[in-house]
Amino acid sequence: GELSKKFEGKIIIDRSPMQNKDKQIGVDIESMYWKDAFELILRSNQLWYNDFPEYMEIISFEEASKRAEVGLPAAGTEPALVTKAVAIVDSGQYYSQVPEVEISAVFFDLNRSKLAEVGANFSIFRGSDLNLRASVYGANDIIETNVPRLEFNPSGNLVVDISTLISAMEKDELGEIVARPQLVVRSGQTSLFQVGEDFSVLEKDFSGNTVQRFYPTGIILSVRPKVWKIGEAQFVDVSYKIEKSSFTILTGGNSVIHKTQAIGSLLLLNGEEGYVGGLFSNDDKTVRKGIPFLKDLPWWFFGLRYLFGYDKKETQRRELIVLIKAEIIPTIEERAMQPQAAKNIIKENLKEMEKDFKKRTTK
């Protein structure tokens, strides 16, 4: 009510059935114009309002519909005002004007230990266009065989497109793409992607009852894009939560979750790429070292495997790099105004996947 007094000089009168109840607004409000937030809260609680010269009246959907049908508005109210309010609530006007965002992400699991062994490193930066590029220094032979025309920066380092670098590293077994999600999300909403499994743990609730609780693990991406517009320019505020996790069941029934996680946000233009890196983890494994063939003899063969070989524990340093691209999809209203020929989306996606597969397998 304070904002309506400040900006429109009107008080708010609540005549809804919920006025005497302890209630929550039921919706998340973040960086929104006050009147848009006001209407969103009402809509989520099955309420609406009549706009009078000196005040605003909050009523239920049912009451608003009754007034519109019989043409009996409140004292001093013009029927047109009530009818207009009902039309806004009952139509899909609000959702037809909300844009959707296509979020494309690539999860690349880089083996930092192997990269150090070949004497190479790289840094990611934003190019003159909307795409990401990488400056490679050290062992340039990682990608020289895959790029016909090479480009170098003033420092003498090799500069390539980030997707080209990832493809070359996959061929040289320096890393692998572990997930490639594509999500279409309505502006202001949250979408979740997971590749992995949930594991359950028996816990006690506040009443002392034993309950089974599930925890998600694996590759997890949660995004919440919000489209903003300044003049003719549109950009997307992408709030993200990225996680790579696994679980281990210990003796005694206890469990532990090994997790690397990043939470933040990116500001991206339409079609622009961003990235999140630095999610390091250690991969411990035992390898057999020694004289070839002799080190792998069975234990019962005069014990020679212990003479010519030994077990060694190795820790490989890995880094998860996530590329994120945001593309704004035209609203329902805009698509209806500009009808296009029907497209076979599944067929087009299969063609893109075939092209990508051929590109990665062709040497």
C-alpha cells in the first residue's frame, strides 16, 4: 500500500476473502516494477483489483466475474473498469508477452594432469563477436592438425574458437564432454537438468519418525533466466547453480557426498556465450607400474609380479568447464504475428548431431 500511495496517490482496500488470514504471497519477487509485482501477487492468489480514481480495491476472481456479469460494480465504480480487470485476468495476454529463453550448455571435463604432461595450457576470453575464444600456449600441436588456418595473437600464442579447442582436446583424450543440455525456460522461471542418480538416506524427522530422504548427485544444472529490455536492446540475466557430485557409502551405513559447486549469475546478450570454470576435483586410482608383461604376471607364477612391478596410487587433477549460451525466443504474440513454415525440429536436431559427430570423428 505504501508504494501505491507514493507513486499513484491511492490507498489499497482489501475486500478479498483472504484479508483476515495469515498468508504468504506465494511467489518470488526480484527486481520488478512495483505494479507488475502487485499484479503478479494477486494473480498467483486468485485475486484481482479495481482501479478507482482515489483507491484500489482488491477482490477475488469470483467476485470480479459476478460484477462483470450483472454489471453491478461497487459504489462510484464504472462498469468498464471492472470488465477490463476481468479481461486481463481471464485472458492469456500476460503469458503471451512473456519471452522464453533457450539455454544451451556444454559440460567439459578437462584432465588437467594430462594437459600439464604435454606442456600446454590455455585461457578463455571473449572475442570481438558473441562467441568465446581461447588462447593456447605451450604445446600447440594439440590443435595444429585440426585447424587448417592458424591465428596467433601479438604474444605469439595460438588463438582458436573454444568449440574447436574442446573438439581437439577430446581427440587427444585430454578431456571429454560429459553433458550437453538444451533447455527452454520461460523468463523468470527455473529449470533443472541432472545426469546422475539420487541416493537415499534414512533420517529422523522432528517427530522422531524414520523417513527416507533422497539426495541428487551427478552433473546438475539449475538455471533461471530473466529477460530485460532497454530501448531496442535485449539481454538475459542468467542465474545458475552448477554441481558435479558423487556419493560414497562408508562402513556403518554413513554416506558422504563429494561435491564441487558454483552459484552465480551471468549477463548475456541475445546469442552470447559465457562460461564458468575452476570447478576442480581429484580422481584417485591405482595403476600397475613396472616392466611390461612381467609386471602383469599372475601372483601364483613364482611371485614374479612383485619382483618386476608395483602398484602406484595416482591422483589426477580434473577441472569442469561449463559453457553457457542464451538465446531469446520470440514470444507467443510475436510468433503468431509472423507465421512460419512448419519445421521438423527432431529431424533438424538429428542432422546437427550427425554433423557434430562427423566433425569429432574425422581426423
